[in-house]
Amino acid sequence: MTETAATPQQSDTSSEQPILEAEGLVKLFGRVVGLRGVDLRLYPGEVLAVIGDNGAGKSTLIKCLSGAMVPDRGTMKVEGKQVSFKSTQEARVAGIETVYQTLAVAPALDIASNLYLAREIRRPGFAGSVLRMLDMKAMRQHASDHIKSLGISTLQNINQAVETLSGGQRQIVAVARTGAFGSKIAILDEPTAALGVRETEQVLRLVRDLRDQGLGVILISHNMPNVFETADRIHIQRLGGRAATITPESHSMQDAVAIMTGAMTVPEDEQSVR
Amino acid sequence: MSNEASQEAETPASAEELVPTGHTPAQRIQHILHGNPALSPLIVLVLSIIVFGIFADNFLRPQALSLLVQQMAVVGALAVGQTLIILTAGIDLSIGMAMVLSSLVMVKLNHDNGVPGLLALLIGIGVGILTGVLNGVLVTRVNLPPFIVTLGTFSIFTAISLLYAAGQTIALGPDALLVWTGKTLSIGSVSVTWGVILMLLLYLGVGFSLKNTAWGRHLYATGDDREASRLAGISTDRVLLSAYVVAGFTVGIAAWIVCGRVGGADPNAGLNYNLQSITAVVIGGTSLFGGRGLVIGSLIGALIVQVFNSGLALAGVDPNYQVLATGILVILAVSVDQWIRRVKA
């Protein structure tokens, strides 16, 4: 993460290097075309929404980007370096954190343990290297600091089991996880589905906080008002391809729906591909 | 872990009682039990010891209590491995028969083939670990449900044991290393066998690892929600396999303890141990749905079963009531678990 990346405004950063770049992604499922050559660019410090009707290739695109699926064709670059992920773990090492629609949290474990799941800190010295003991104190401290730095007030007790949290609080834990380990890219798949109004607002605020910290955020959502409220740019998928990339300023929600359904096309020069 | 549980038992969340929450007393109990899975079995154990202390003569005599602990050592050791499997939301129906096979290998190598005791012991433990590897590979690589896998391996281990031993019980001499676990160690009027100490060491080691290492965290998380754990970056297959391998090791240790206890190996002894180990784990508060429970709970669970058996026997009750009591305990324990799982914030 660079210093300049921390600015949320990116209108004057068109010369900046994309943090994630995908070109010509193709994914076939037998004879069904999942993706037909999709391009996507994500810059640090922006929220790029991905919308589209069911079957438009949103999930396939996200799975390719997060390493859950290997595309048949196409290239991907993270910070200008070519990558090809064979697993979500490889994507994570490259700095891409994904929050899946099915919450990737372990309900019986506490918040701190969940934040540090699969990257636990061990104690220094003998206790850590030979007895392999975990440094619970450090993990709780860091987790608590991280939660505080995000301005999340709803999670008070870091030792609380996740299953005792509300849906929104769980989602906040899952989203907070993405920003906790110096990752550069957060992919959020329907993070506000099944949440109440207030909880949705909390999660979206957290999404903007992640952006303001300089992460590139990809937000998949069906909820148009959420998308227009939060996103800097909107990538619209249709029939396995990219129909257009617009901004909330350049187009209305009606336009977005029209593009999704094919009722409207946007000329290249009116798009916000960057 | 045991300290924590027993401390909480004496002062049940006094701070929480002061906070004026909107919870009913039942909900508060639900919360406390939810946070301390070993608490309800501990209460049952203490109550049952008190009740049998009153109604069964001689029950609280040190000799009777020593014998009680010696009698539960084998089930107690197997329950360690069974707890690991059940924490991963699996079940091991083959664990008792695997132990019989392992003990037969130890005894036959030593007695019939003249293999030195230590080597026979190590090979026997190796056989125990192999049974775990077999179960683990079938569960993780072939992707079969643990219930089916261990139902199958149970029959396989039974057949191999009976064929290997030709259906006969083999006795060992009193000096062999293999029966060392049956030797007693007297502290005052209390005498424990080395087998009991070995069993307690198993609880200590596995309990420590579950609580303090990343492996333990991952085991709980995998049992809790396997898909979520995989997405979080845990290699769940390796965690599952490791649980079966460690369970295989406890099988080997349990086999050594059973050698000391019966002074040899009996190919027909395995059937009951399977169900007894599951009973101990379930009564000990570990959830059959995975991800929830403590290994110390299984020790308490094994003790509860033995307290009922010994207590009812000393009270002169028909032995069939022991079986009845175990059955009721299991159903009660699972009911309590279901109730606790419905906890709300």
C-alpha cells in the first residue's frame, strides 16, 4: 500500500497503476460460457461494484479473481505483476482477501480467534517454537486495536463467541478480517444480503473505511441503492461479458438496470473504464 | 482447563449475576453452560459421588475410589481419541476394536514371537496409528462419511483380530514391560496404576494442544464449519487426517493400558469399548455436531459412567440397572447439549 493510495478520491489518479488487473478472462463450464473475455481494473482506494442479473457471470468472475476457480483464458496482474492462482490461499498470499456469501467464520470461536483464523500468532521463544503455544494476549490486543481503528463500536467484547453475535456483527467480523493483515484487495460477495437497515449501514461504512485505508474493494451486490451509495465505479456484467463500467454520477439506477437487462448500451467513450 | 472449569463451578459467573440483564434464570444458566461445556458434566459427577457416598456403603473408601479410577482408565484413554474425532463432527465406531488389534499385536509379538517388550510395544502403537491413518485417509481422500468408514473398519479390525489370534486369549507373564501399566503406585491409602497416569498424561497433552496451539484452533473451527474454515485458509483435510492419526496414537496407548489391566490380550473384548468411549465423550458435554467441547469433559464423562456402575454395584442393585442408567445419562446429556446450542445473545 502506497501513501498516495490512501486518498479516497481517485478522479485525478488516472495515471496510477491498477492494484488488480484482469484481461480477457474466459471460463467455460462444458458447453456453457461462464465468462466471455472479461476485463476488469481495480485501483487502490476505490470501491468497484460488480452488478448483474443472475447468470451474468458475477460469481464466476469473483471466483476467478479470488483463486476459487482457475480461468481457462486470460491474464491477471496484482500491482503489475502477473499472477495465476490455483487456490484461495495463493490469492490471499498475493494480498487478495475474500468474504464469501456463506460467512467464512467459525461460530463457536471468539472474535479474536476468528480474525486470526489460519494465521495465528505464536508466542516468542520456547513456548512458541517447541510447545507451539499461541499468543492469545497479542492476538486479542491486535484484534481489539484493529476493531477500534475501524471505528466499530458494536463489537465490545473481543472474547465473545461469534455465534452470539447478530448477523450484521458477524458480517462485520468477516469484513474486518479482510483489512487486518496488510492485504491490498478486498472482495466482498453480497456482504449486506440478509441484513437489517442499520446493520447494512454499519457494514457499508466499514467498506468505505477499508477504501479510505487504501484498499481496493470489489463489492458484489444486488442492492442498487447500496451500490450507488458506496461504489466509486460500477462494473456491469451481462451474459458473461462486461456490458459497461459506469459511475454513480454518470448514470442513474434506472440506467444501470437497463444496461443489466440489455435495454441500453453505453458507448465506450461514455464509460469509466480507466 | 480443568482448573478453569472447577473455579467457574464454585462461583458461577458472579459478575454476570450483578448486571441487570433481561435474561430469565434459565437463560442465564444456558449462557453459563454454553461458555463452559465441561460444567454440566462436572456438576453431575459431584452430585452422583455425593448420592452414592450416602446410599452405597464403602463407596467413598479410598480403595473403592482407586479401583474405580483403574477401571475407567482404558475407556478414559480411548475417549481422548474419540473426543478429537467427535470435535471434527465425525464419529469413530472402530476405536475399541482398533485397540484390541493393537494390543493383540503387542502381546503376540512378545509372547509368541519372542520380540523384546519395548519393540513389541512400539510396533503395537504403530499399528494403532495405522488404524487411524486408514480411517483418516478414507474420510479425507475418498470423502466418505466417518460413520460409514469406521463401521467398515470396525468389521475389518474385528476380523483381522480374530484371525490373527485364532480366537484365543493370550496371557502375559507378570514381569513383561507390557503389563507395567497394571503395576500400582501407592500414595498413602490411594493406589493408582501407571496406566491411570498414562491416561492422565494423554488428557494433559491433548488438552494442552487443543487449547494452546493453532492446530487446536483449526480442529475446533473445522468441526464447527468445515467449508468456512477452508475458505478462511485452513487446510481442513490435513486437520481431519491429523485428528484420526492422533486418535490412532491414543488407541496404541489404550492398548498398552489394557494389556496391564487384563494381563494379556483378548480378541473378544473390543465391542463394548467403542460405545463406552462415545458415551463418555457425549456425557462429557462434547457436541456430536462438532466444534464444541473439551477433552477434560470426556474424562469427567468416563468417570460419571464408572461412578454409576460402581455405585450401583456397591449399593447391591441388579447390574442391569447400570446399563439403564448409562442409557438415560446419554439421552439427558444430548438433550442438554441441544438446549445449550439454542443459546441467544
